[in-house]
Amino acid sequence: MHRAFWAAASLLLITACSQEQDAARAGQPARKPLYFDVKGFLDNQAALLTRQQPAVEKQVMLRDGQVETTRVEKVDWSKELQIFYQADINKPALRGAYEAQNAPVGDTVTIAKTYRRKAGVENIVEQLRVEQNDTKKGRIEAVLTQDNPLFFSRKVLALQYQNGLLKTYRVQGVQKLILFDTLRYSATVTVLP
């Protein structure tokens, strides 16, 4: 009897999963991103850079303030850009959680938009700023924060691209665990031609 119950439950689960997959394949329209599509941008960049395989120059600020520079010839772009996926605010649970504001920029060619987390919303992305102009040059910057009684973390992630291709990216941050020293870090990467 128990076997019959588990067999029926398994059959229902398999049927439900296959129906969801069939609906997805049937071409039901994907929901248009409400905010800037960080995930789509990063997926596109990872694919382009994987095909081109450019080398990069990395500068990392060490604990003592010294800057160490190294050249990396072969980069796994899906892993290299992974930290920037944290700036994605297009998750279904975050719909309506951010206010979009046009932001002033020094020139008239650039369009800038800032997405700020609304009061009372629990998400690590505090702010996302996107600048783009008609020459396919742009910048994406995100501020990520976590704050609780045991841990504080603040990261600033920045990407710059030109002609639709990533040129530089930077991660700067500070972390503080209760009873431990504050840790500050910084890494800047330049994609070489």
C-alpha cells in the first residue's frame, strides 16, 4: 500500500513538472524586465568575451594598502562576472520594490537612470545606476549593503563598456564582523584589446 502511494505521488510530481516544461516550450511570453536587465547584459557580455578570449589586467589592493597587478591570459567569463549578478533587481519578488528616477549627467548625449530601493524593502541592492549614450558607451554601478547586529557589508560594483563590449570593472567593499577588524578590499580589472 505504501508503495502504491509513493508511486502515485511520484507520477503526479513528474506529470506536473513536464506540464510546466511544456508550457515554457509552448512560447508563453517571458515577462519583460521592469528594471534595467543586469542579468541579460551580463549573459551577453560573458558570451561575447568567451568567444573573443581577451586577456585581462587585474589590480588588487592588499590589506596593507599595496596594489598588486597581474595579467591573466585565459578567463572563465561566467565565473569572472558572477559577483555582478548580485545587482540583478528583476527577480519576481522585487517587482515594484525600486523607484526609478532619471539622473542628471554632465552631457546631453548620456541617458542615466537610478533605481533606488524603497523604504521597508529587504534586498541587498540598495541602488543601481545605469548610464548609456548613443555611442554604445555606458556604465553600470550598484551599491549592495547588508547590515545586521553581527555583520555589516557594503560593496560598490561598477562596469564600464564601450561599443557594446566590457572594458573595465571594479569591486570595492568593506566588511565588519562583530569582534573582528574591519576589512576593506578593492579589485579593478581592465579587459585588454
